[in-house]
Amino acid sequence: MNIQDQIEEYIGSQPEPKRGDMQALHHIILQLMPGCKLWFLDGKNSENKTVSNPNIGYGSQTIKYADGTTREFYQIGLSANKTGISVYILGIKDKTYLAQTYAKKLGKASVSGYCIKFKSLKDINTDVLGEAIRYGVE
């Protein structure tokens, strides 16, 4: 199964209204990042044990580790969780920036150093979420 099929299957497996919100977010991110590399991580480790929620990734960046090794990874992530949806904005150096800049304008969302969590799209301002995603990509 290719990545696009895995993404469609993952989004399709979500209960409504989360499924509709995930589909809408997928389209929003693709509009913000046309032609970006797509990723799908099923949340399982090398022993096939579940270690995280599955997630969709968008874009590509090189992550450099303290030991000097590098790895390619996505810039923006999207994942369903028990209480709603998480959008990950990776690679931001200042871990206070997202919360300081977007938390008050987003609506009903919790914002950490790299993650924006919310229950439903109707609870947040999607234009502000788009601004945060654009910032993460730039």
C-alpha cells in the first residue's frame, strides 16, 4: 500500500466528526505545502509494538543529533488522539514561540513547544493554525 492509500485509510478509520476534521486539515496542509513529501508513520516500533499514535507527516527537514548524525523527518505532523487532534510543528528552535504567538488567538487549544492539540476544528481559528503551520515550514 502506498503512502497516499495509508493516509486515506487512517483518516477513513476515524469516527465522525474527527474523520471530517482530519480530512479538512489534510487538505488545508496540502494547500499550504503543495507538492510536499508525504509520510505515514503507523506508530509501531521495529518489534511491531505500538509506541505512539499513527501520524501523517508533511514536508521534509534534516534533523541533526548531538552525536553529529542526521536523519530526514517531516516538518508538520497530523495525528488523531483520544480527545481530539494534534498538529505537530517540528524544527522550531524557540520552544516558547508557538504558545506565546498563537495560543490566545487559536481558540480552545492547548499549545506546547511543538504541538497544538484541540478537540474539534470548530473550536479553533483555522486561519491562525495556518499561520502557525506556515511559520513552521518557513
